[in-house]
Amino acid sequence: MIGDTETIDEFLARHASDVEEAVRTAAATEIMPRFRRLAAHEIDEKSGPHDLVTDADRKAEAYLTEALPKLLPGSVVVGEEAVHANPATYDAVRGDAPVWIVDPVDGTRQFVHGDPGFCTLVALAQGGVVRASWTFAPARDQLATAVRGGGAFLNGRRLHSGSPTPGRDLEVATSHPYYTTDEQQRALLGLQTEGVRPRACGSAGLEYLSIAQGLLDATAFCWEAAWDHAAGLLLVEEAGGTHRTVAGEPFRITGGNTLPFTTARDEATARRVVELLSAA
């Protein structure tokens, strides 16, 4: 039975490759056969036209929900589609058991439109701490992994987020207005200033990967869903980056955060983005 950090580390040493295989299999069997082949009846709206779900989302999550607990007895799964069906299942993120946090298709809108900018996100957490993560973009053949204290890697190559080039505008990916309150939209207006180049975000998981690669400077997000953030937050941390809310605290996957929050390549960039979000 998994009960402490040492045991989690032992599990990851033995079975990280098995988790990778499960993620790859879910994508190969349930996601990629439907990419650019979706029929109209395989696409549904959840809360509106910007919040889509497909048969690929549902079936990939079902596969991972069955496969992952078999690797780690006593663990539970919190998946985006299961939480949509039963919001009470989200409480497991705050529980004591190891929890797999799953977004089967992060970037469903892109997936629906035949854009390769989507990924499958899996994170393993316990006690509100993300211990490991897998970010798989199957249409791009990119697999990014991170283990707490063990670094971040993309297709086996170690990632370093680095720092922005002095004198260059900061590129910041921001929440879509659909997902923000009026107050949060006002905060995001603080980024409309000299030296900053905000843009709408795509797949959150791939934006985090871009930060870990040093290709994007920061994000400014206004929602808390753990399946969108858990994997990427650890990936960025292990690449040398950081995250903080407008209250100056690290983002917590268990919720209760003061929003917006930023994830950034380095501490100085995080401070700058938080200052701008707080000043609006």
C-alpha cells in the first residue's frame, strides 16, 4: 500500500515506463484513430460552444481510469469527464490516497478542428503534491515527463526553462475571456503594457511545455481545474520555472487559490507578471 513519499518514489522507479505505455496506448487506440475523422455525433457541448467533449475524450479517459489504478493499488483517478458527470469525484484531489489526475484530451477544441495542438495529461499526486507527470502530444510525437526532484524531459532530452532575453517583450499566454469573470478580465488588462505581448492560450498542457522548453515566458490563467494544471506545473518546476498567484503564493492543485495565477520561466518573470495582474 502506498503510504509515504519513499514508497511513491519506489513505485515511480519501477513503473514510470508502464505509465508511459498506458498513456501512449490510450492515445493510439482511442484518440488518434479519431483525429480528423470525427463525425458530428461524436462531438458534444458541455457548458457551451467553447467547452467541447468528444468520444476520444470519453474513451481515452475510460481506458486510463481502468489501467492506472492497476499499476498502483489503492490509487484513485480524477478525470475531467468523470468530474463533469459527478462533481463529487473531484474531492479525491484533496484526499490522502494517491491520485491520478487525468485530462484525456487537453485542447479538445483544437482536436475537433484537426489542429495537432492537443495532448493527454496525466499527473500522479498525493496530499496535494504532484509527484510525477506525463504530457503526451501524439500528433507531434512529443512526450514530456517530470518526477519531483528528478528533472523534466522531452523525448528523453532534459529541459531547462532559462530566462527571457533582456530587452525582448515577454510573451504571455492568457485565459480565454469565456473562462474569466469581469474582475479577472480587468486583471488581465494589466498585461496590455509596453514590454509584454499577451496572447490567447491554446492547450494549457502544451503552453506549460513551451515554458519548460524556454519557448514561452509565462501564462496568466484564471481557472483551477487540476487536470489542466497539475502535469504542467511540475514540468515547469522541474525545468527551473515557478508559479504563483496574485496573492504571491504557489498555486495549489487542491484549490482555494486567489486568481489569476502565473507560471513562468523564472522567478523574476513570475514577479513581473503578478505585479501587472495586481495593478490593473
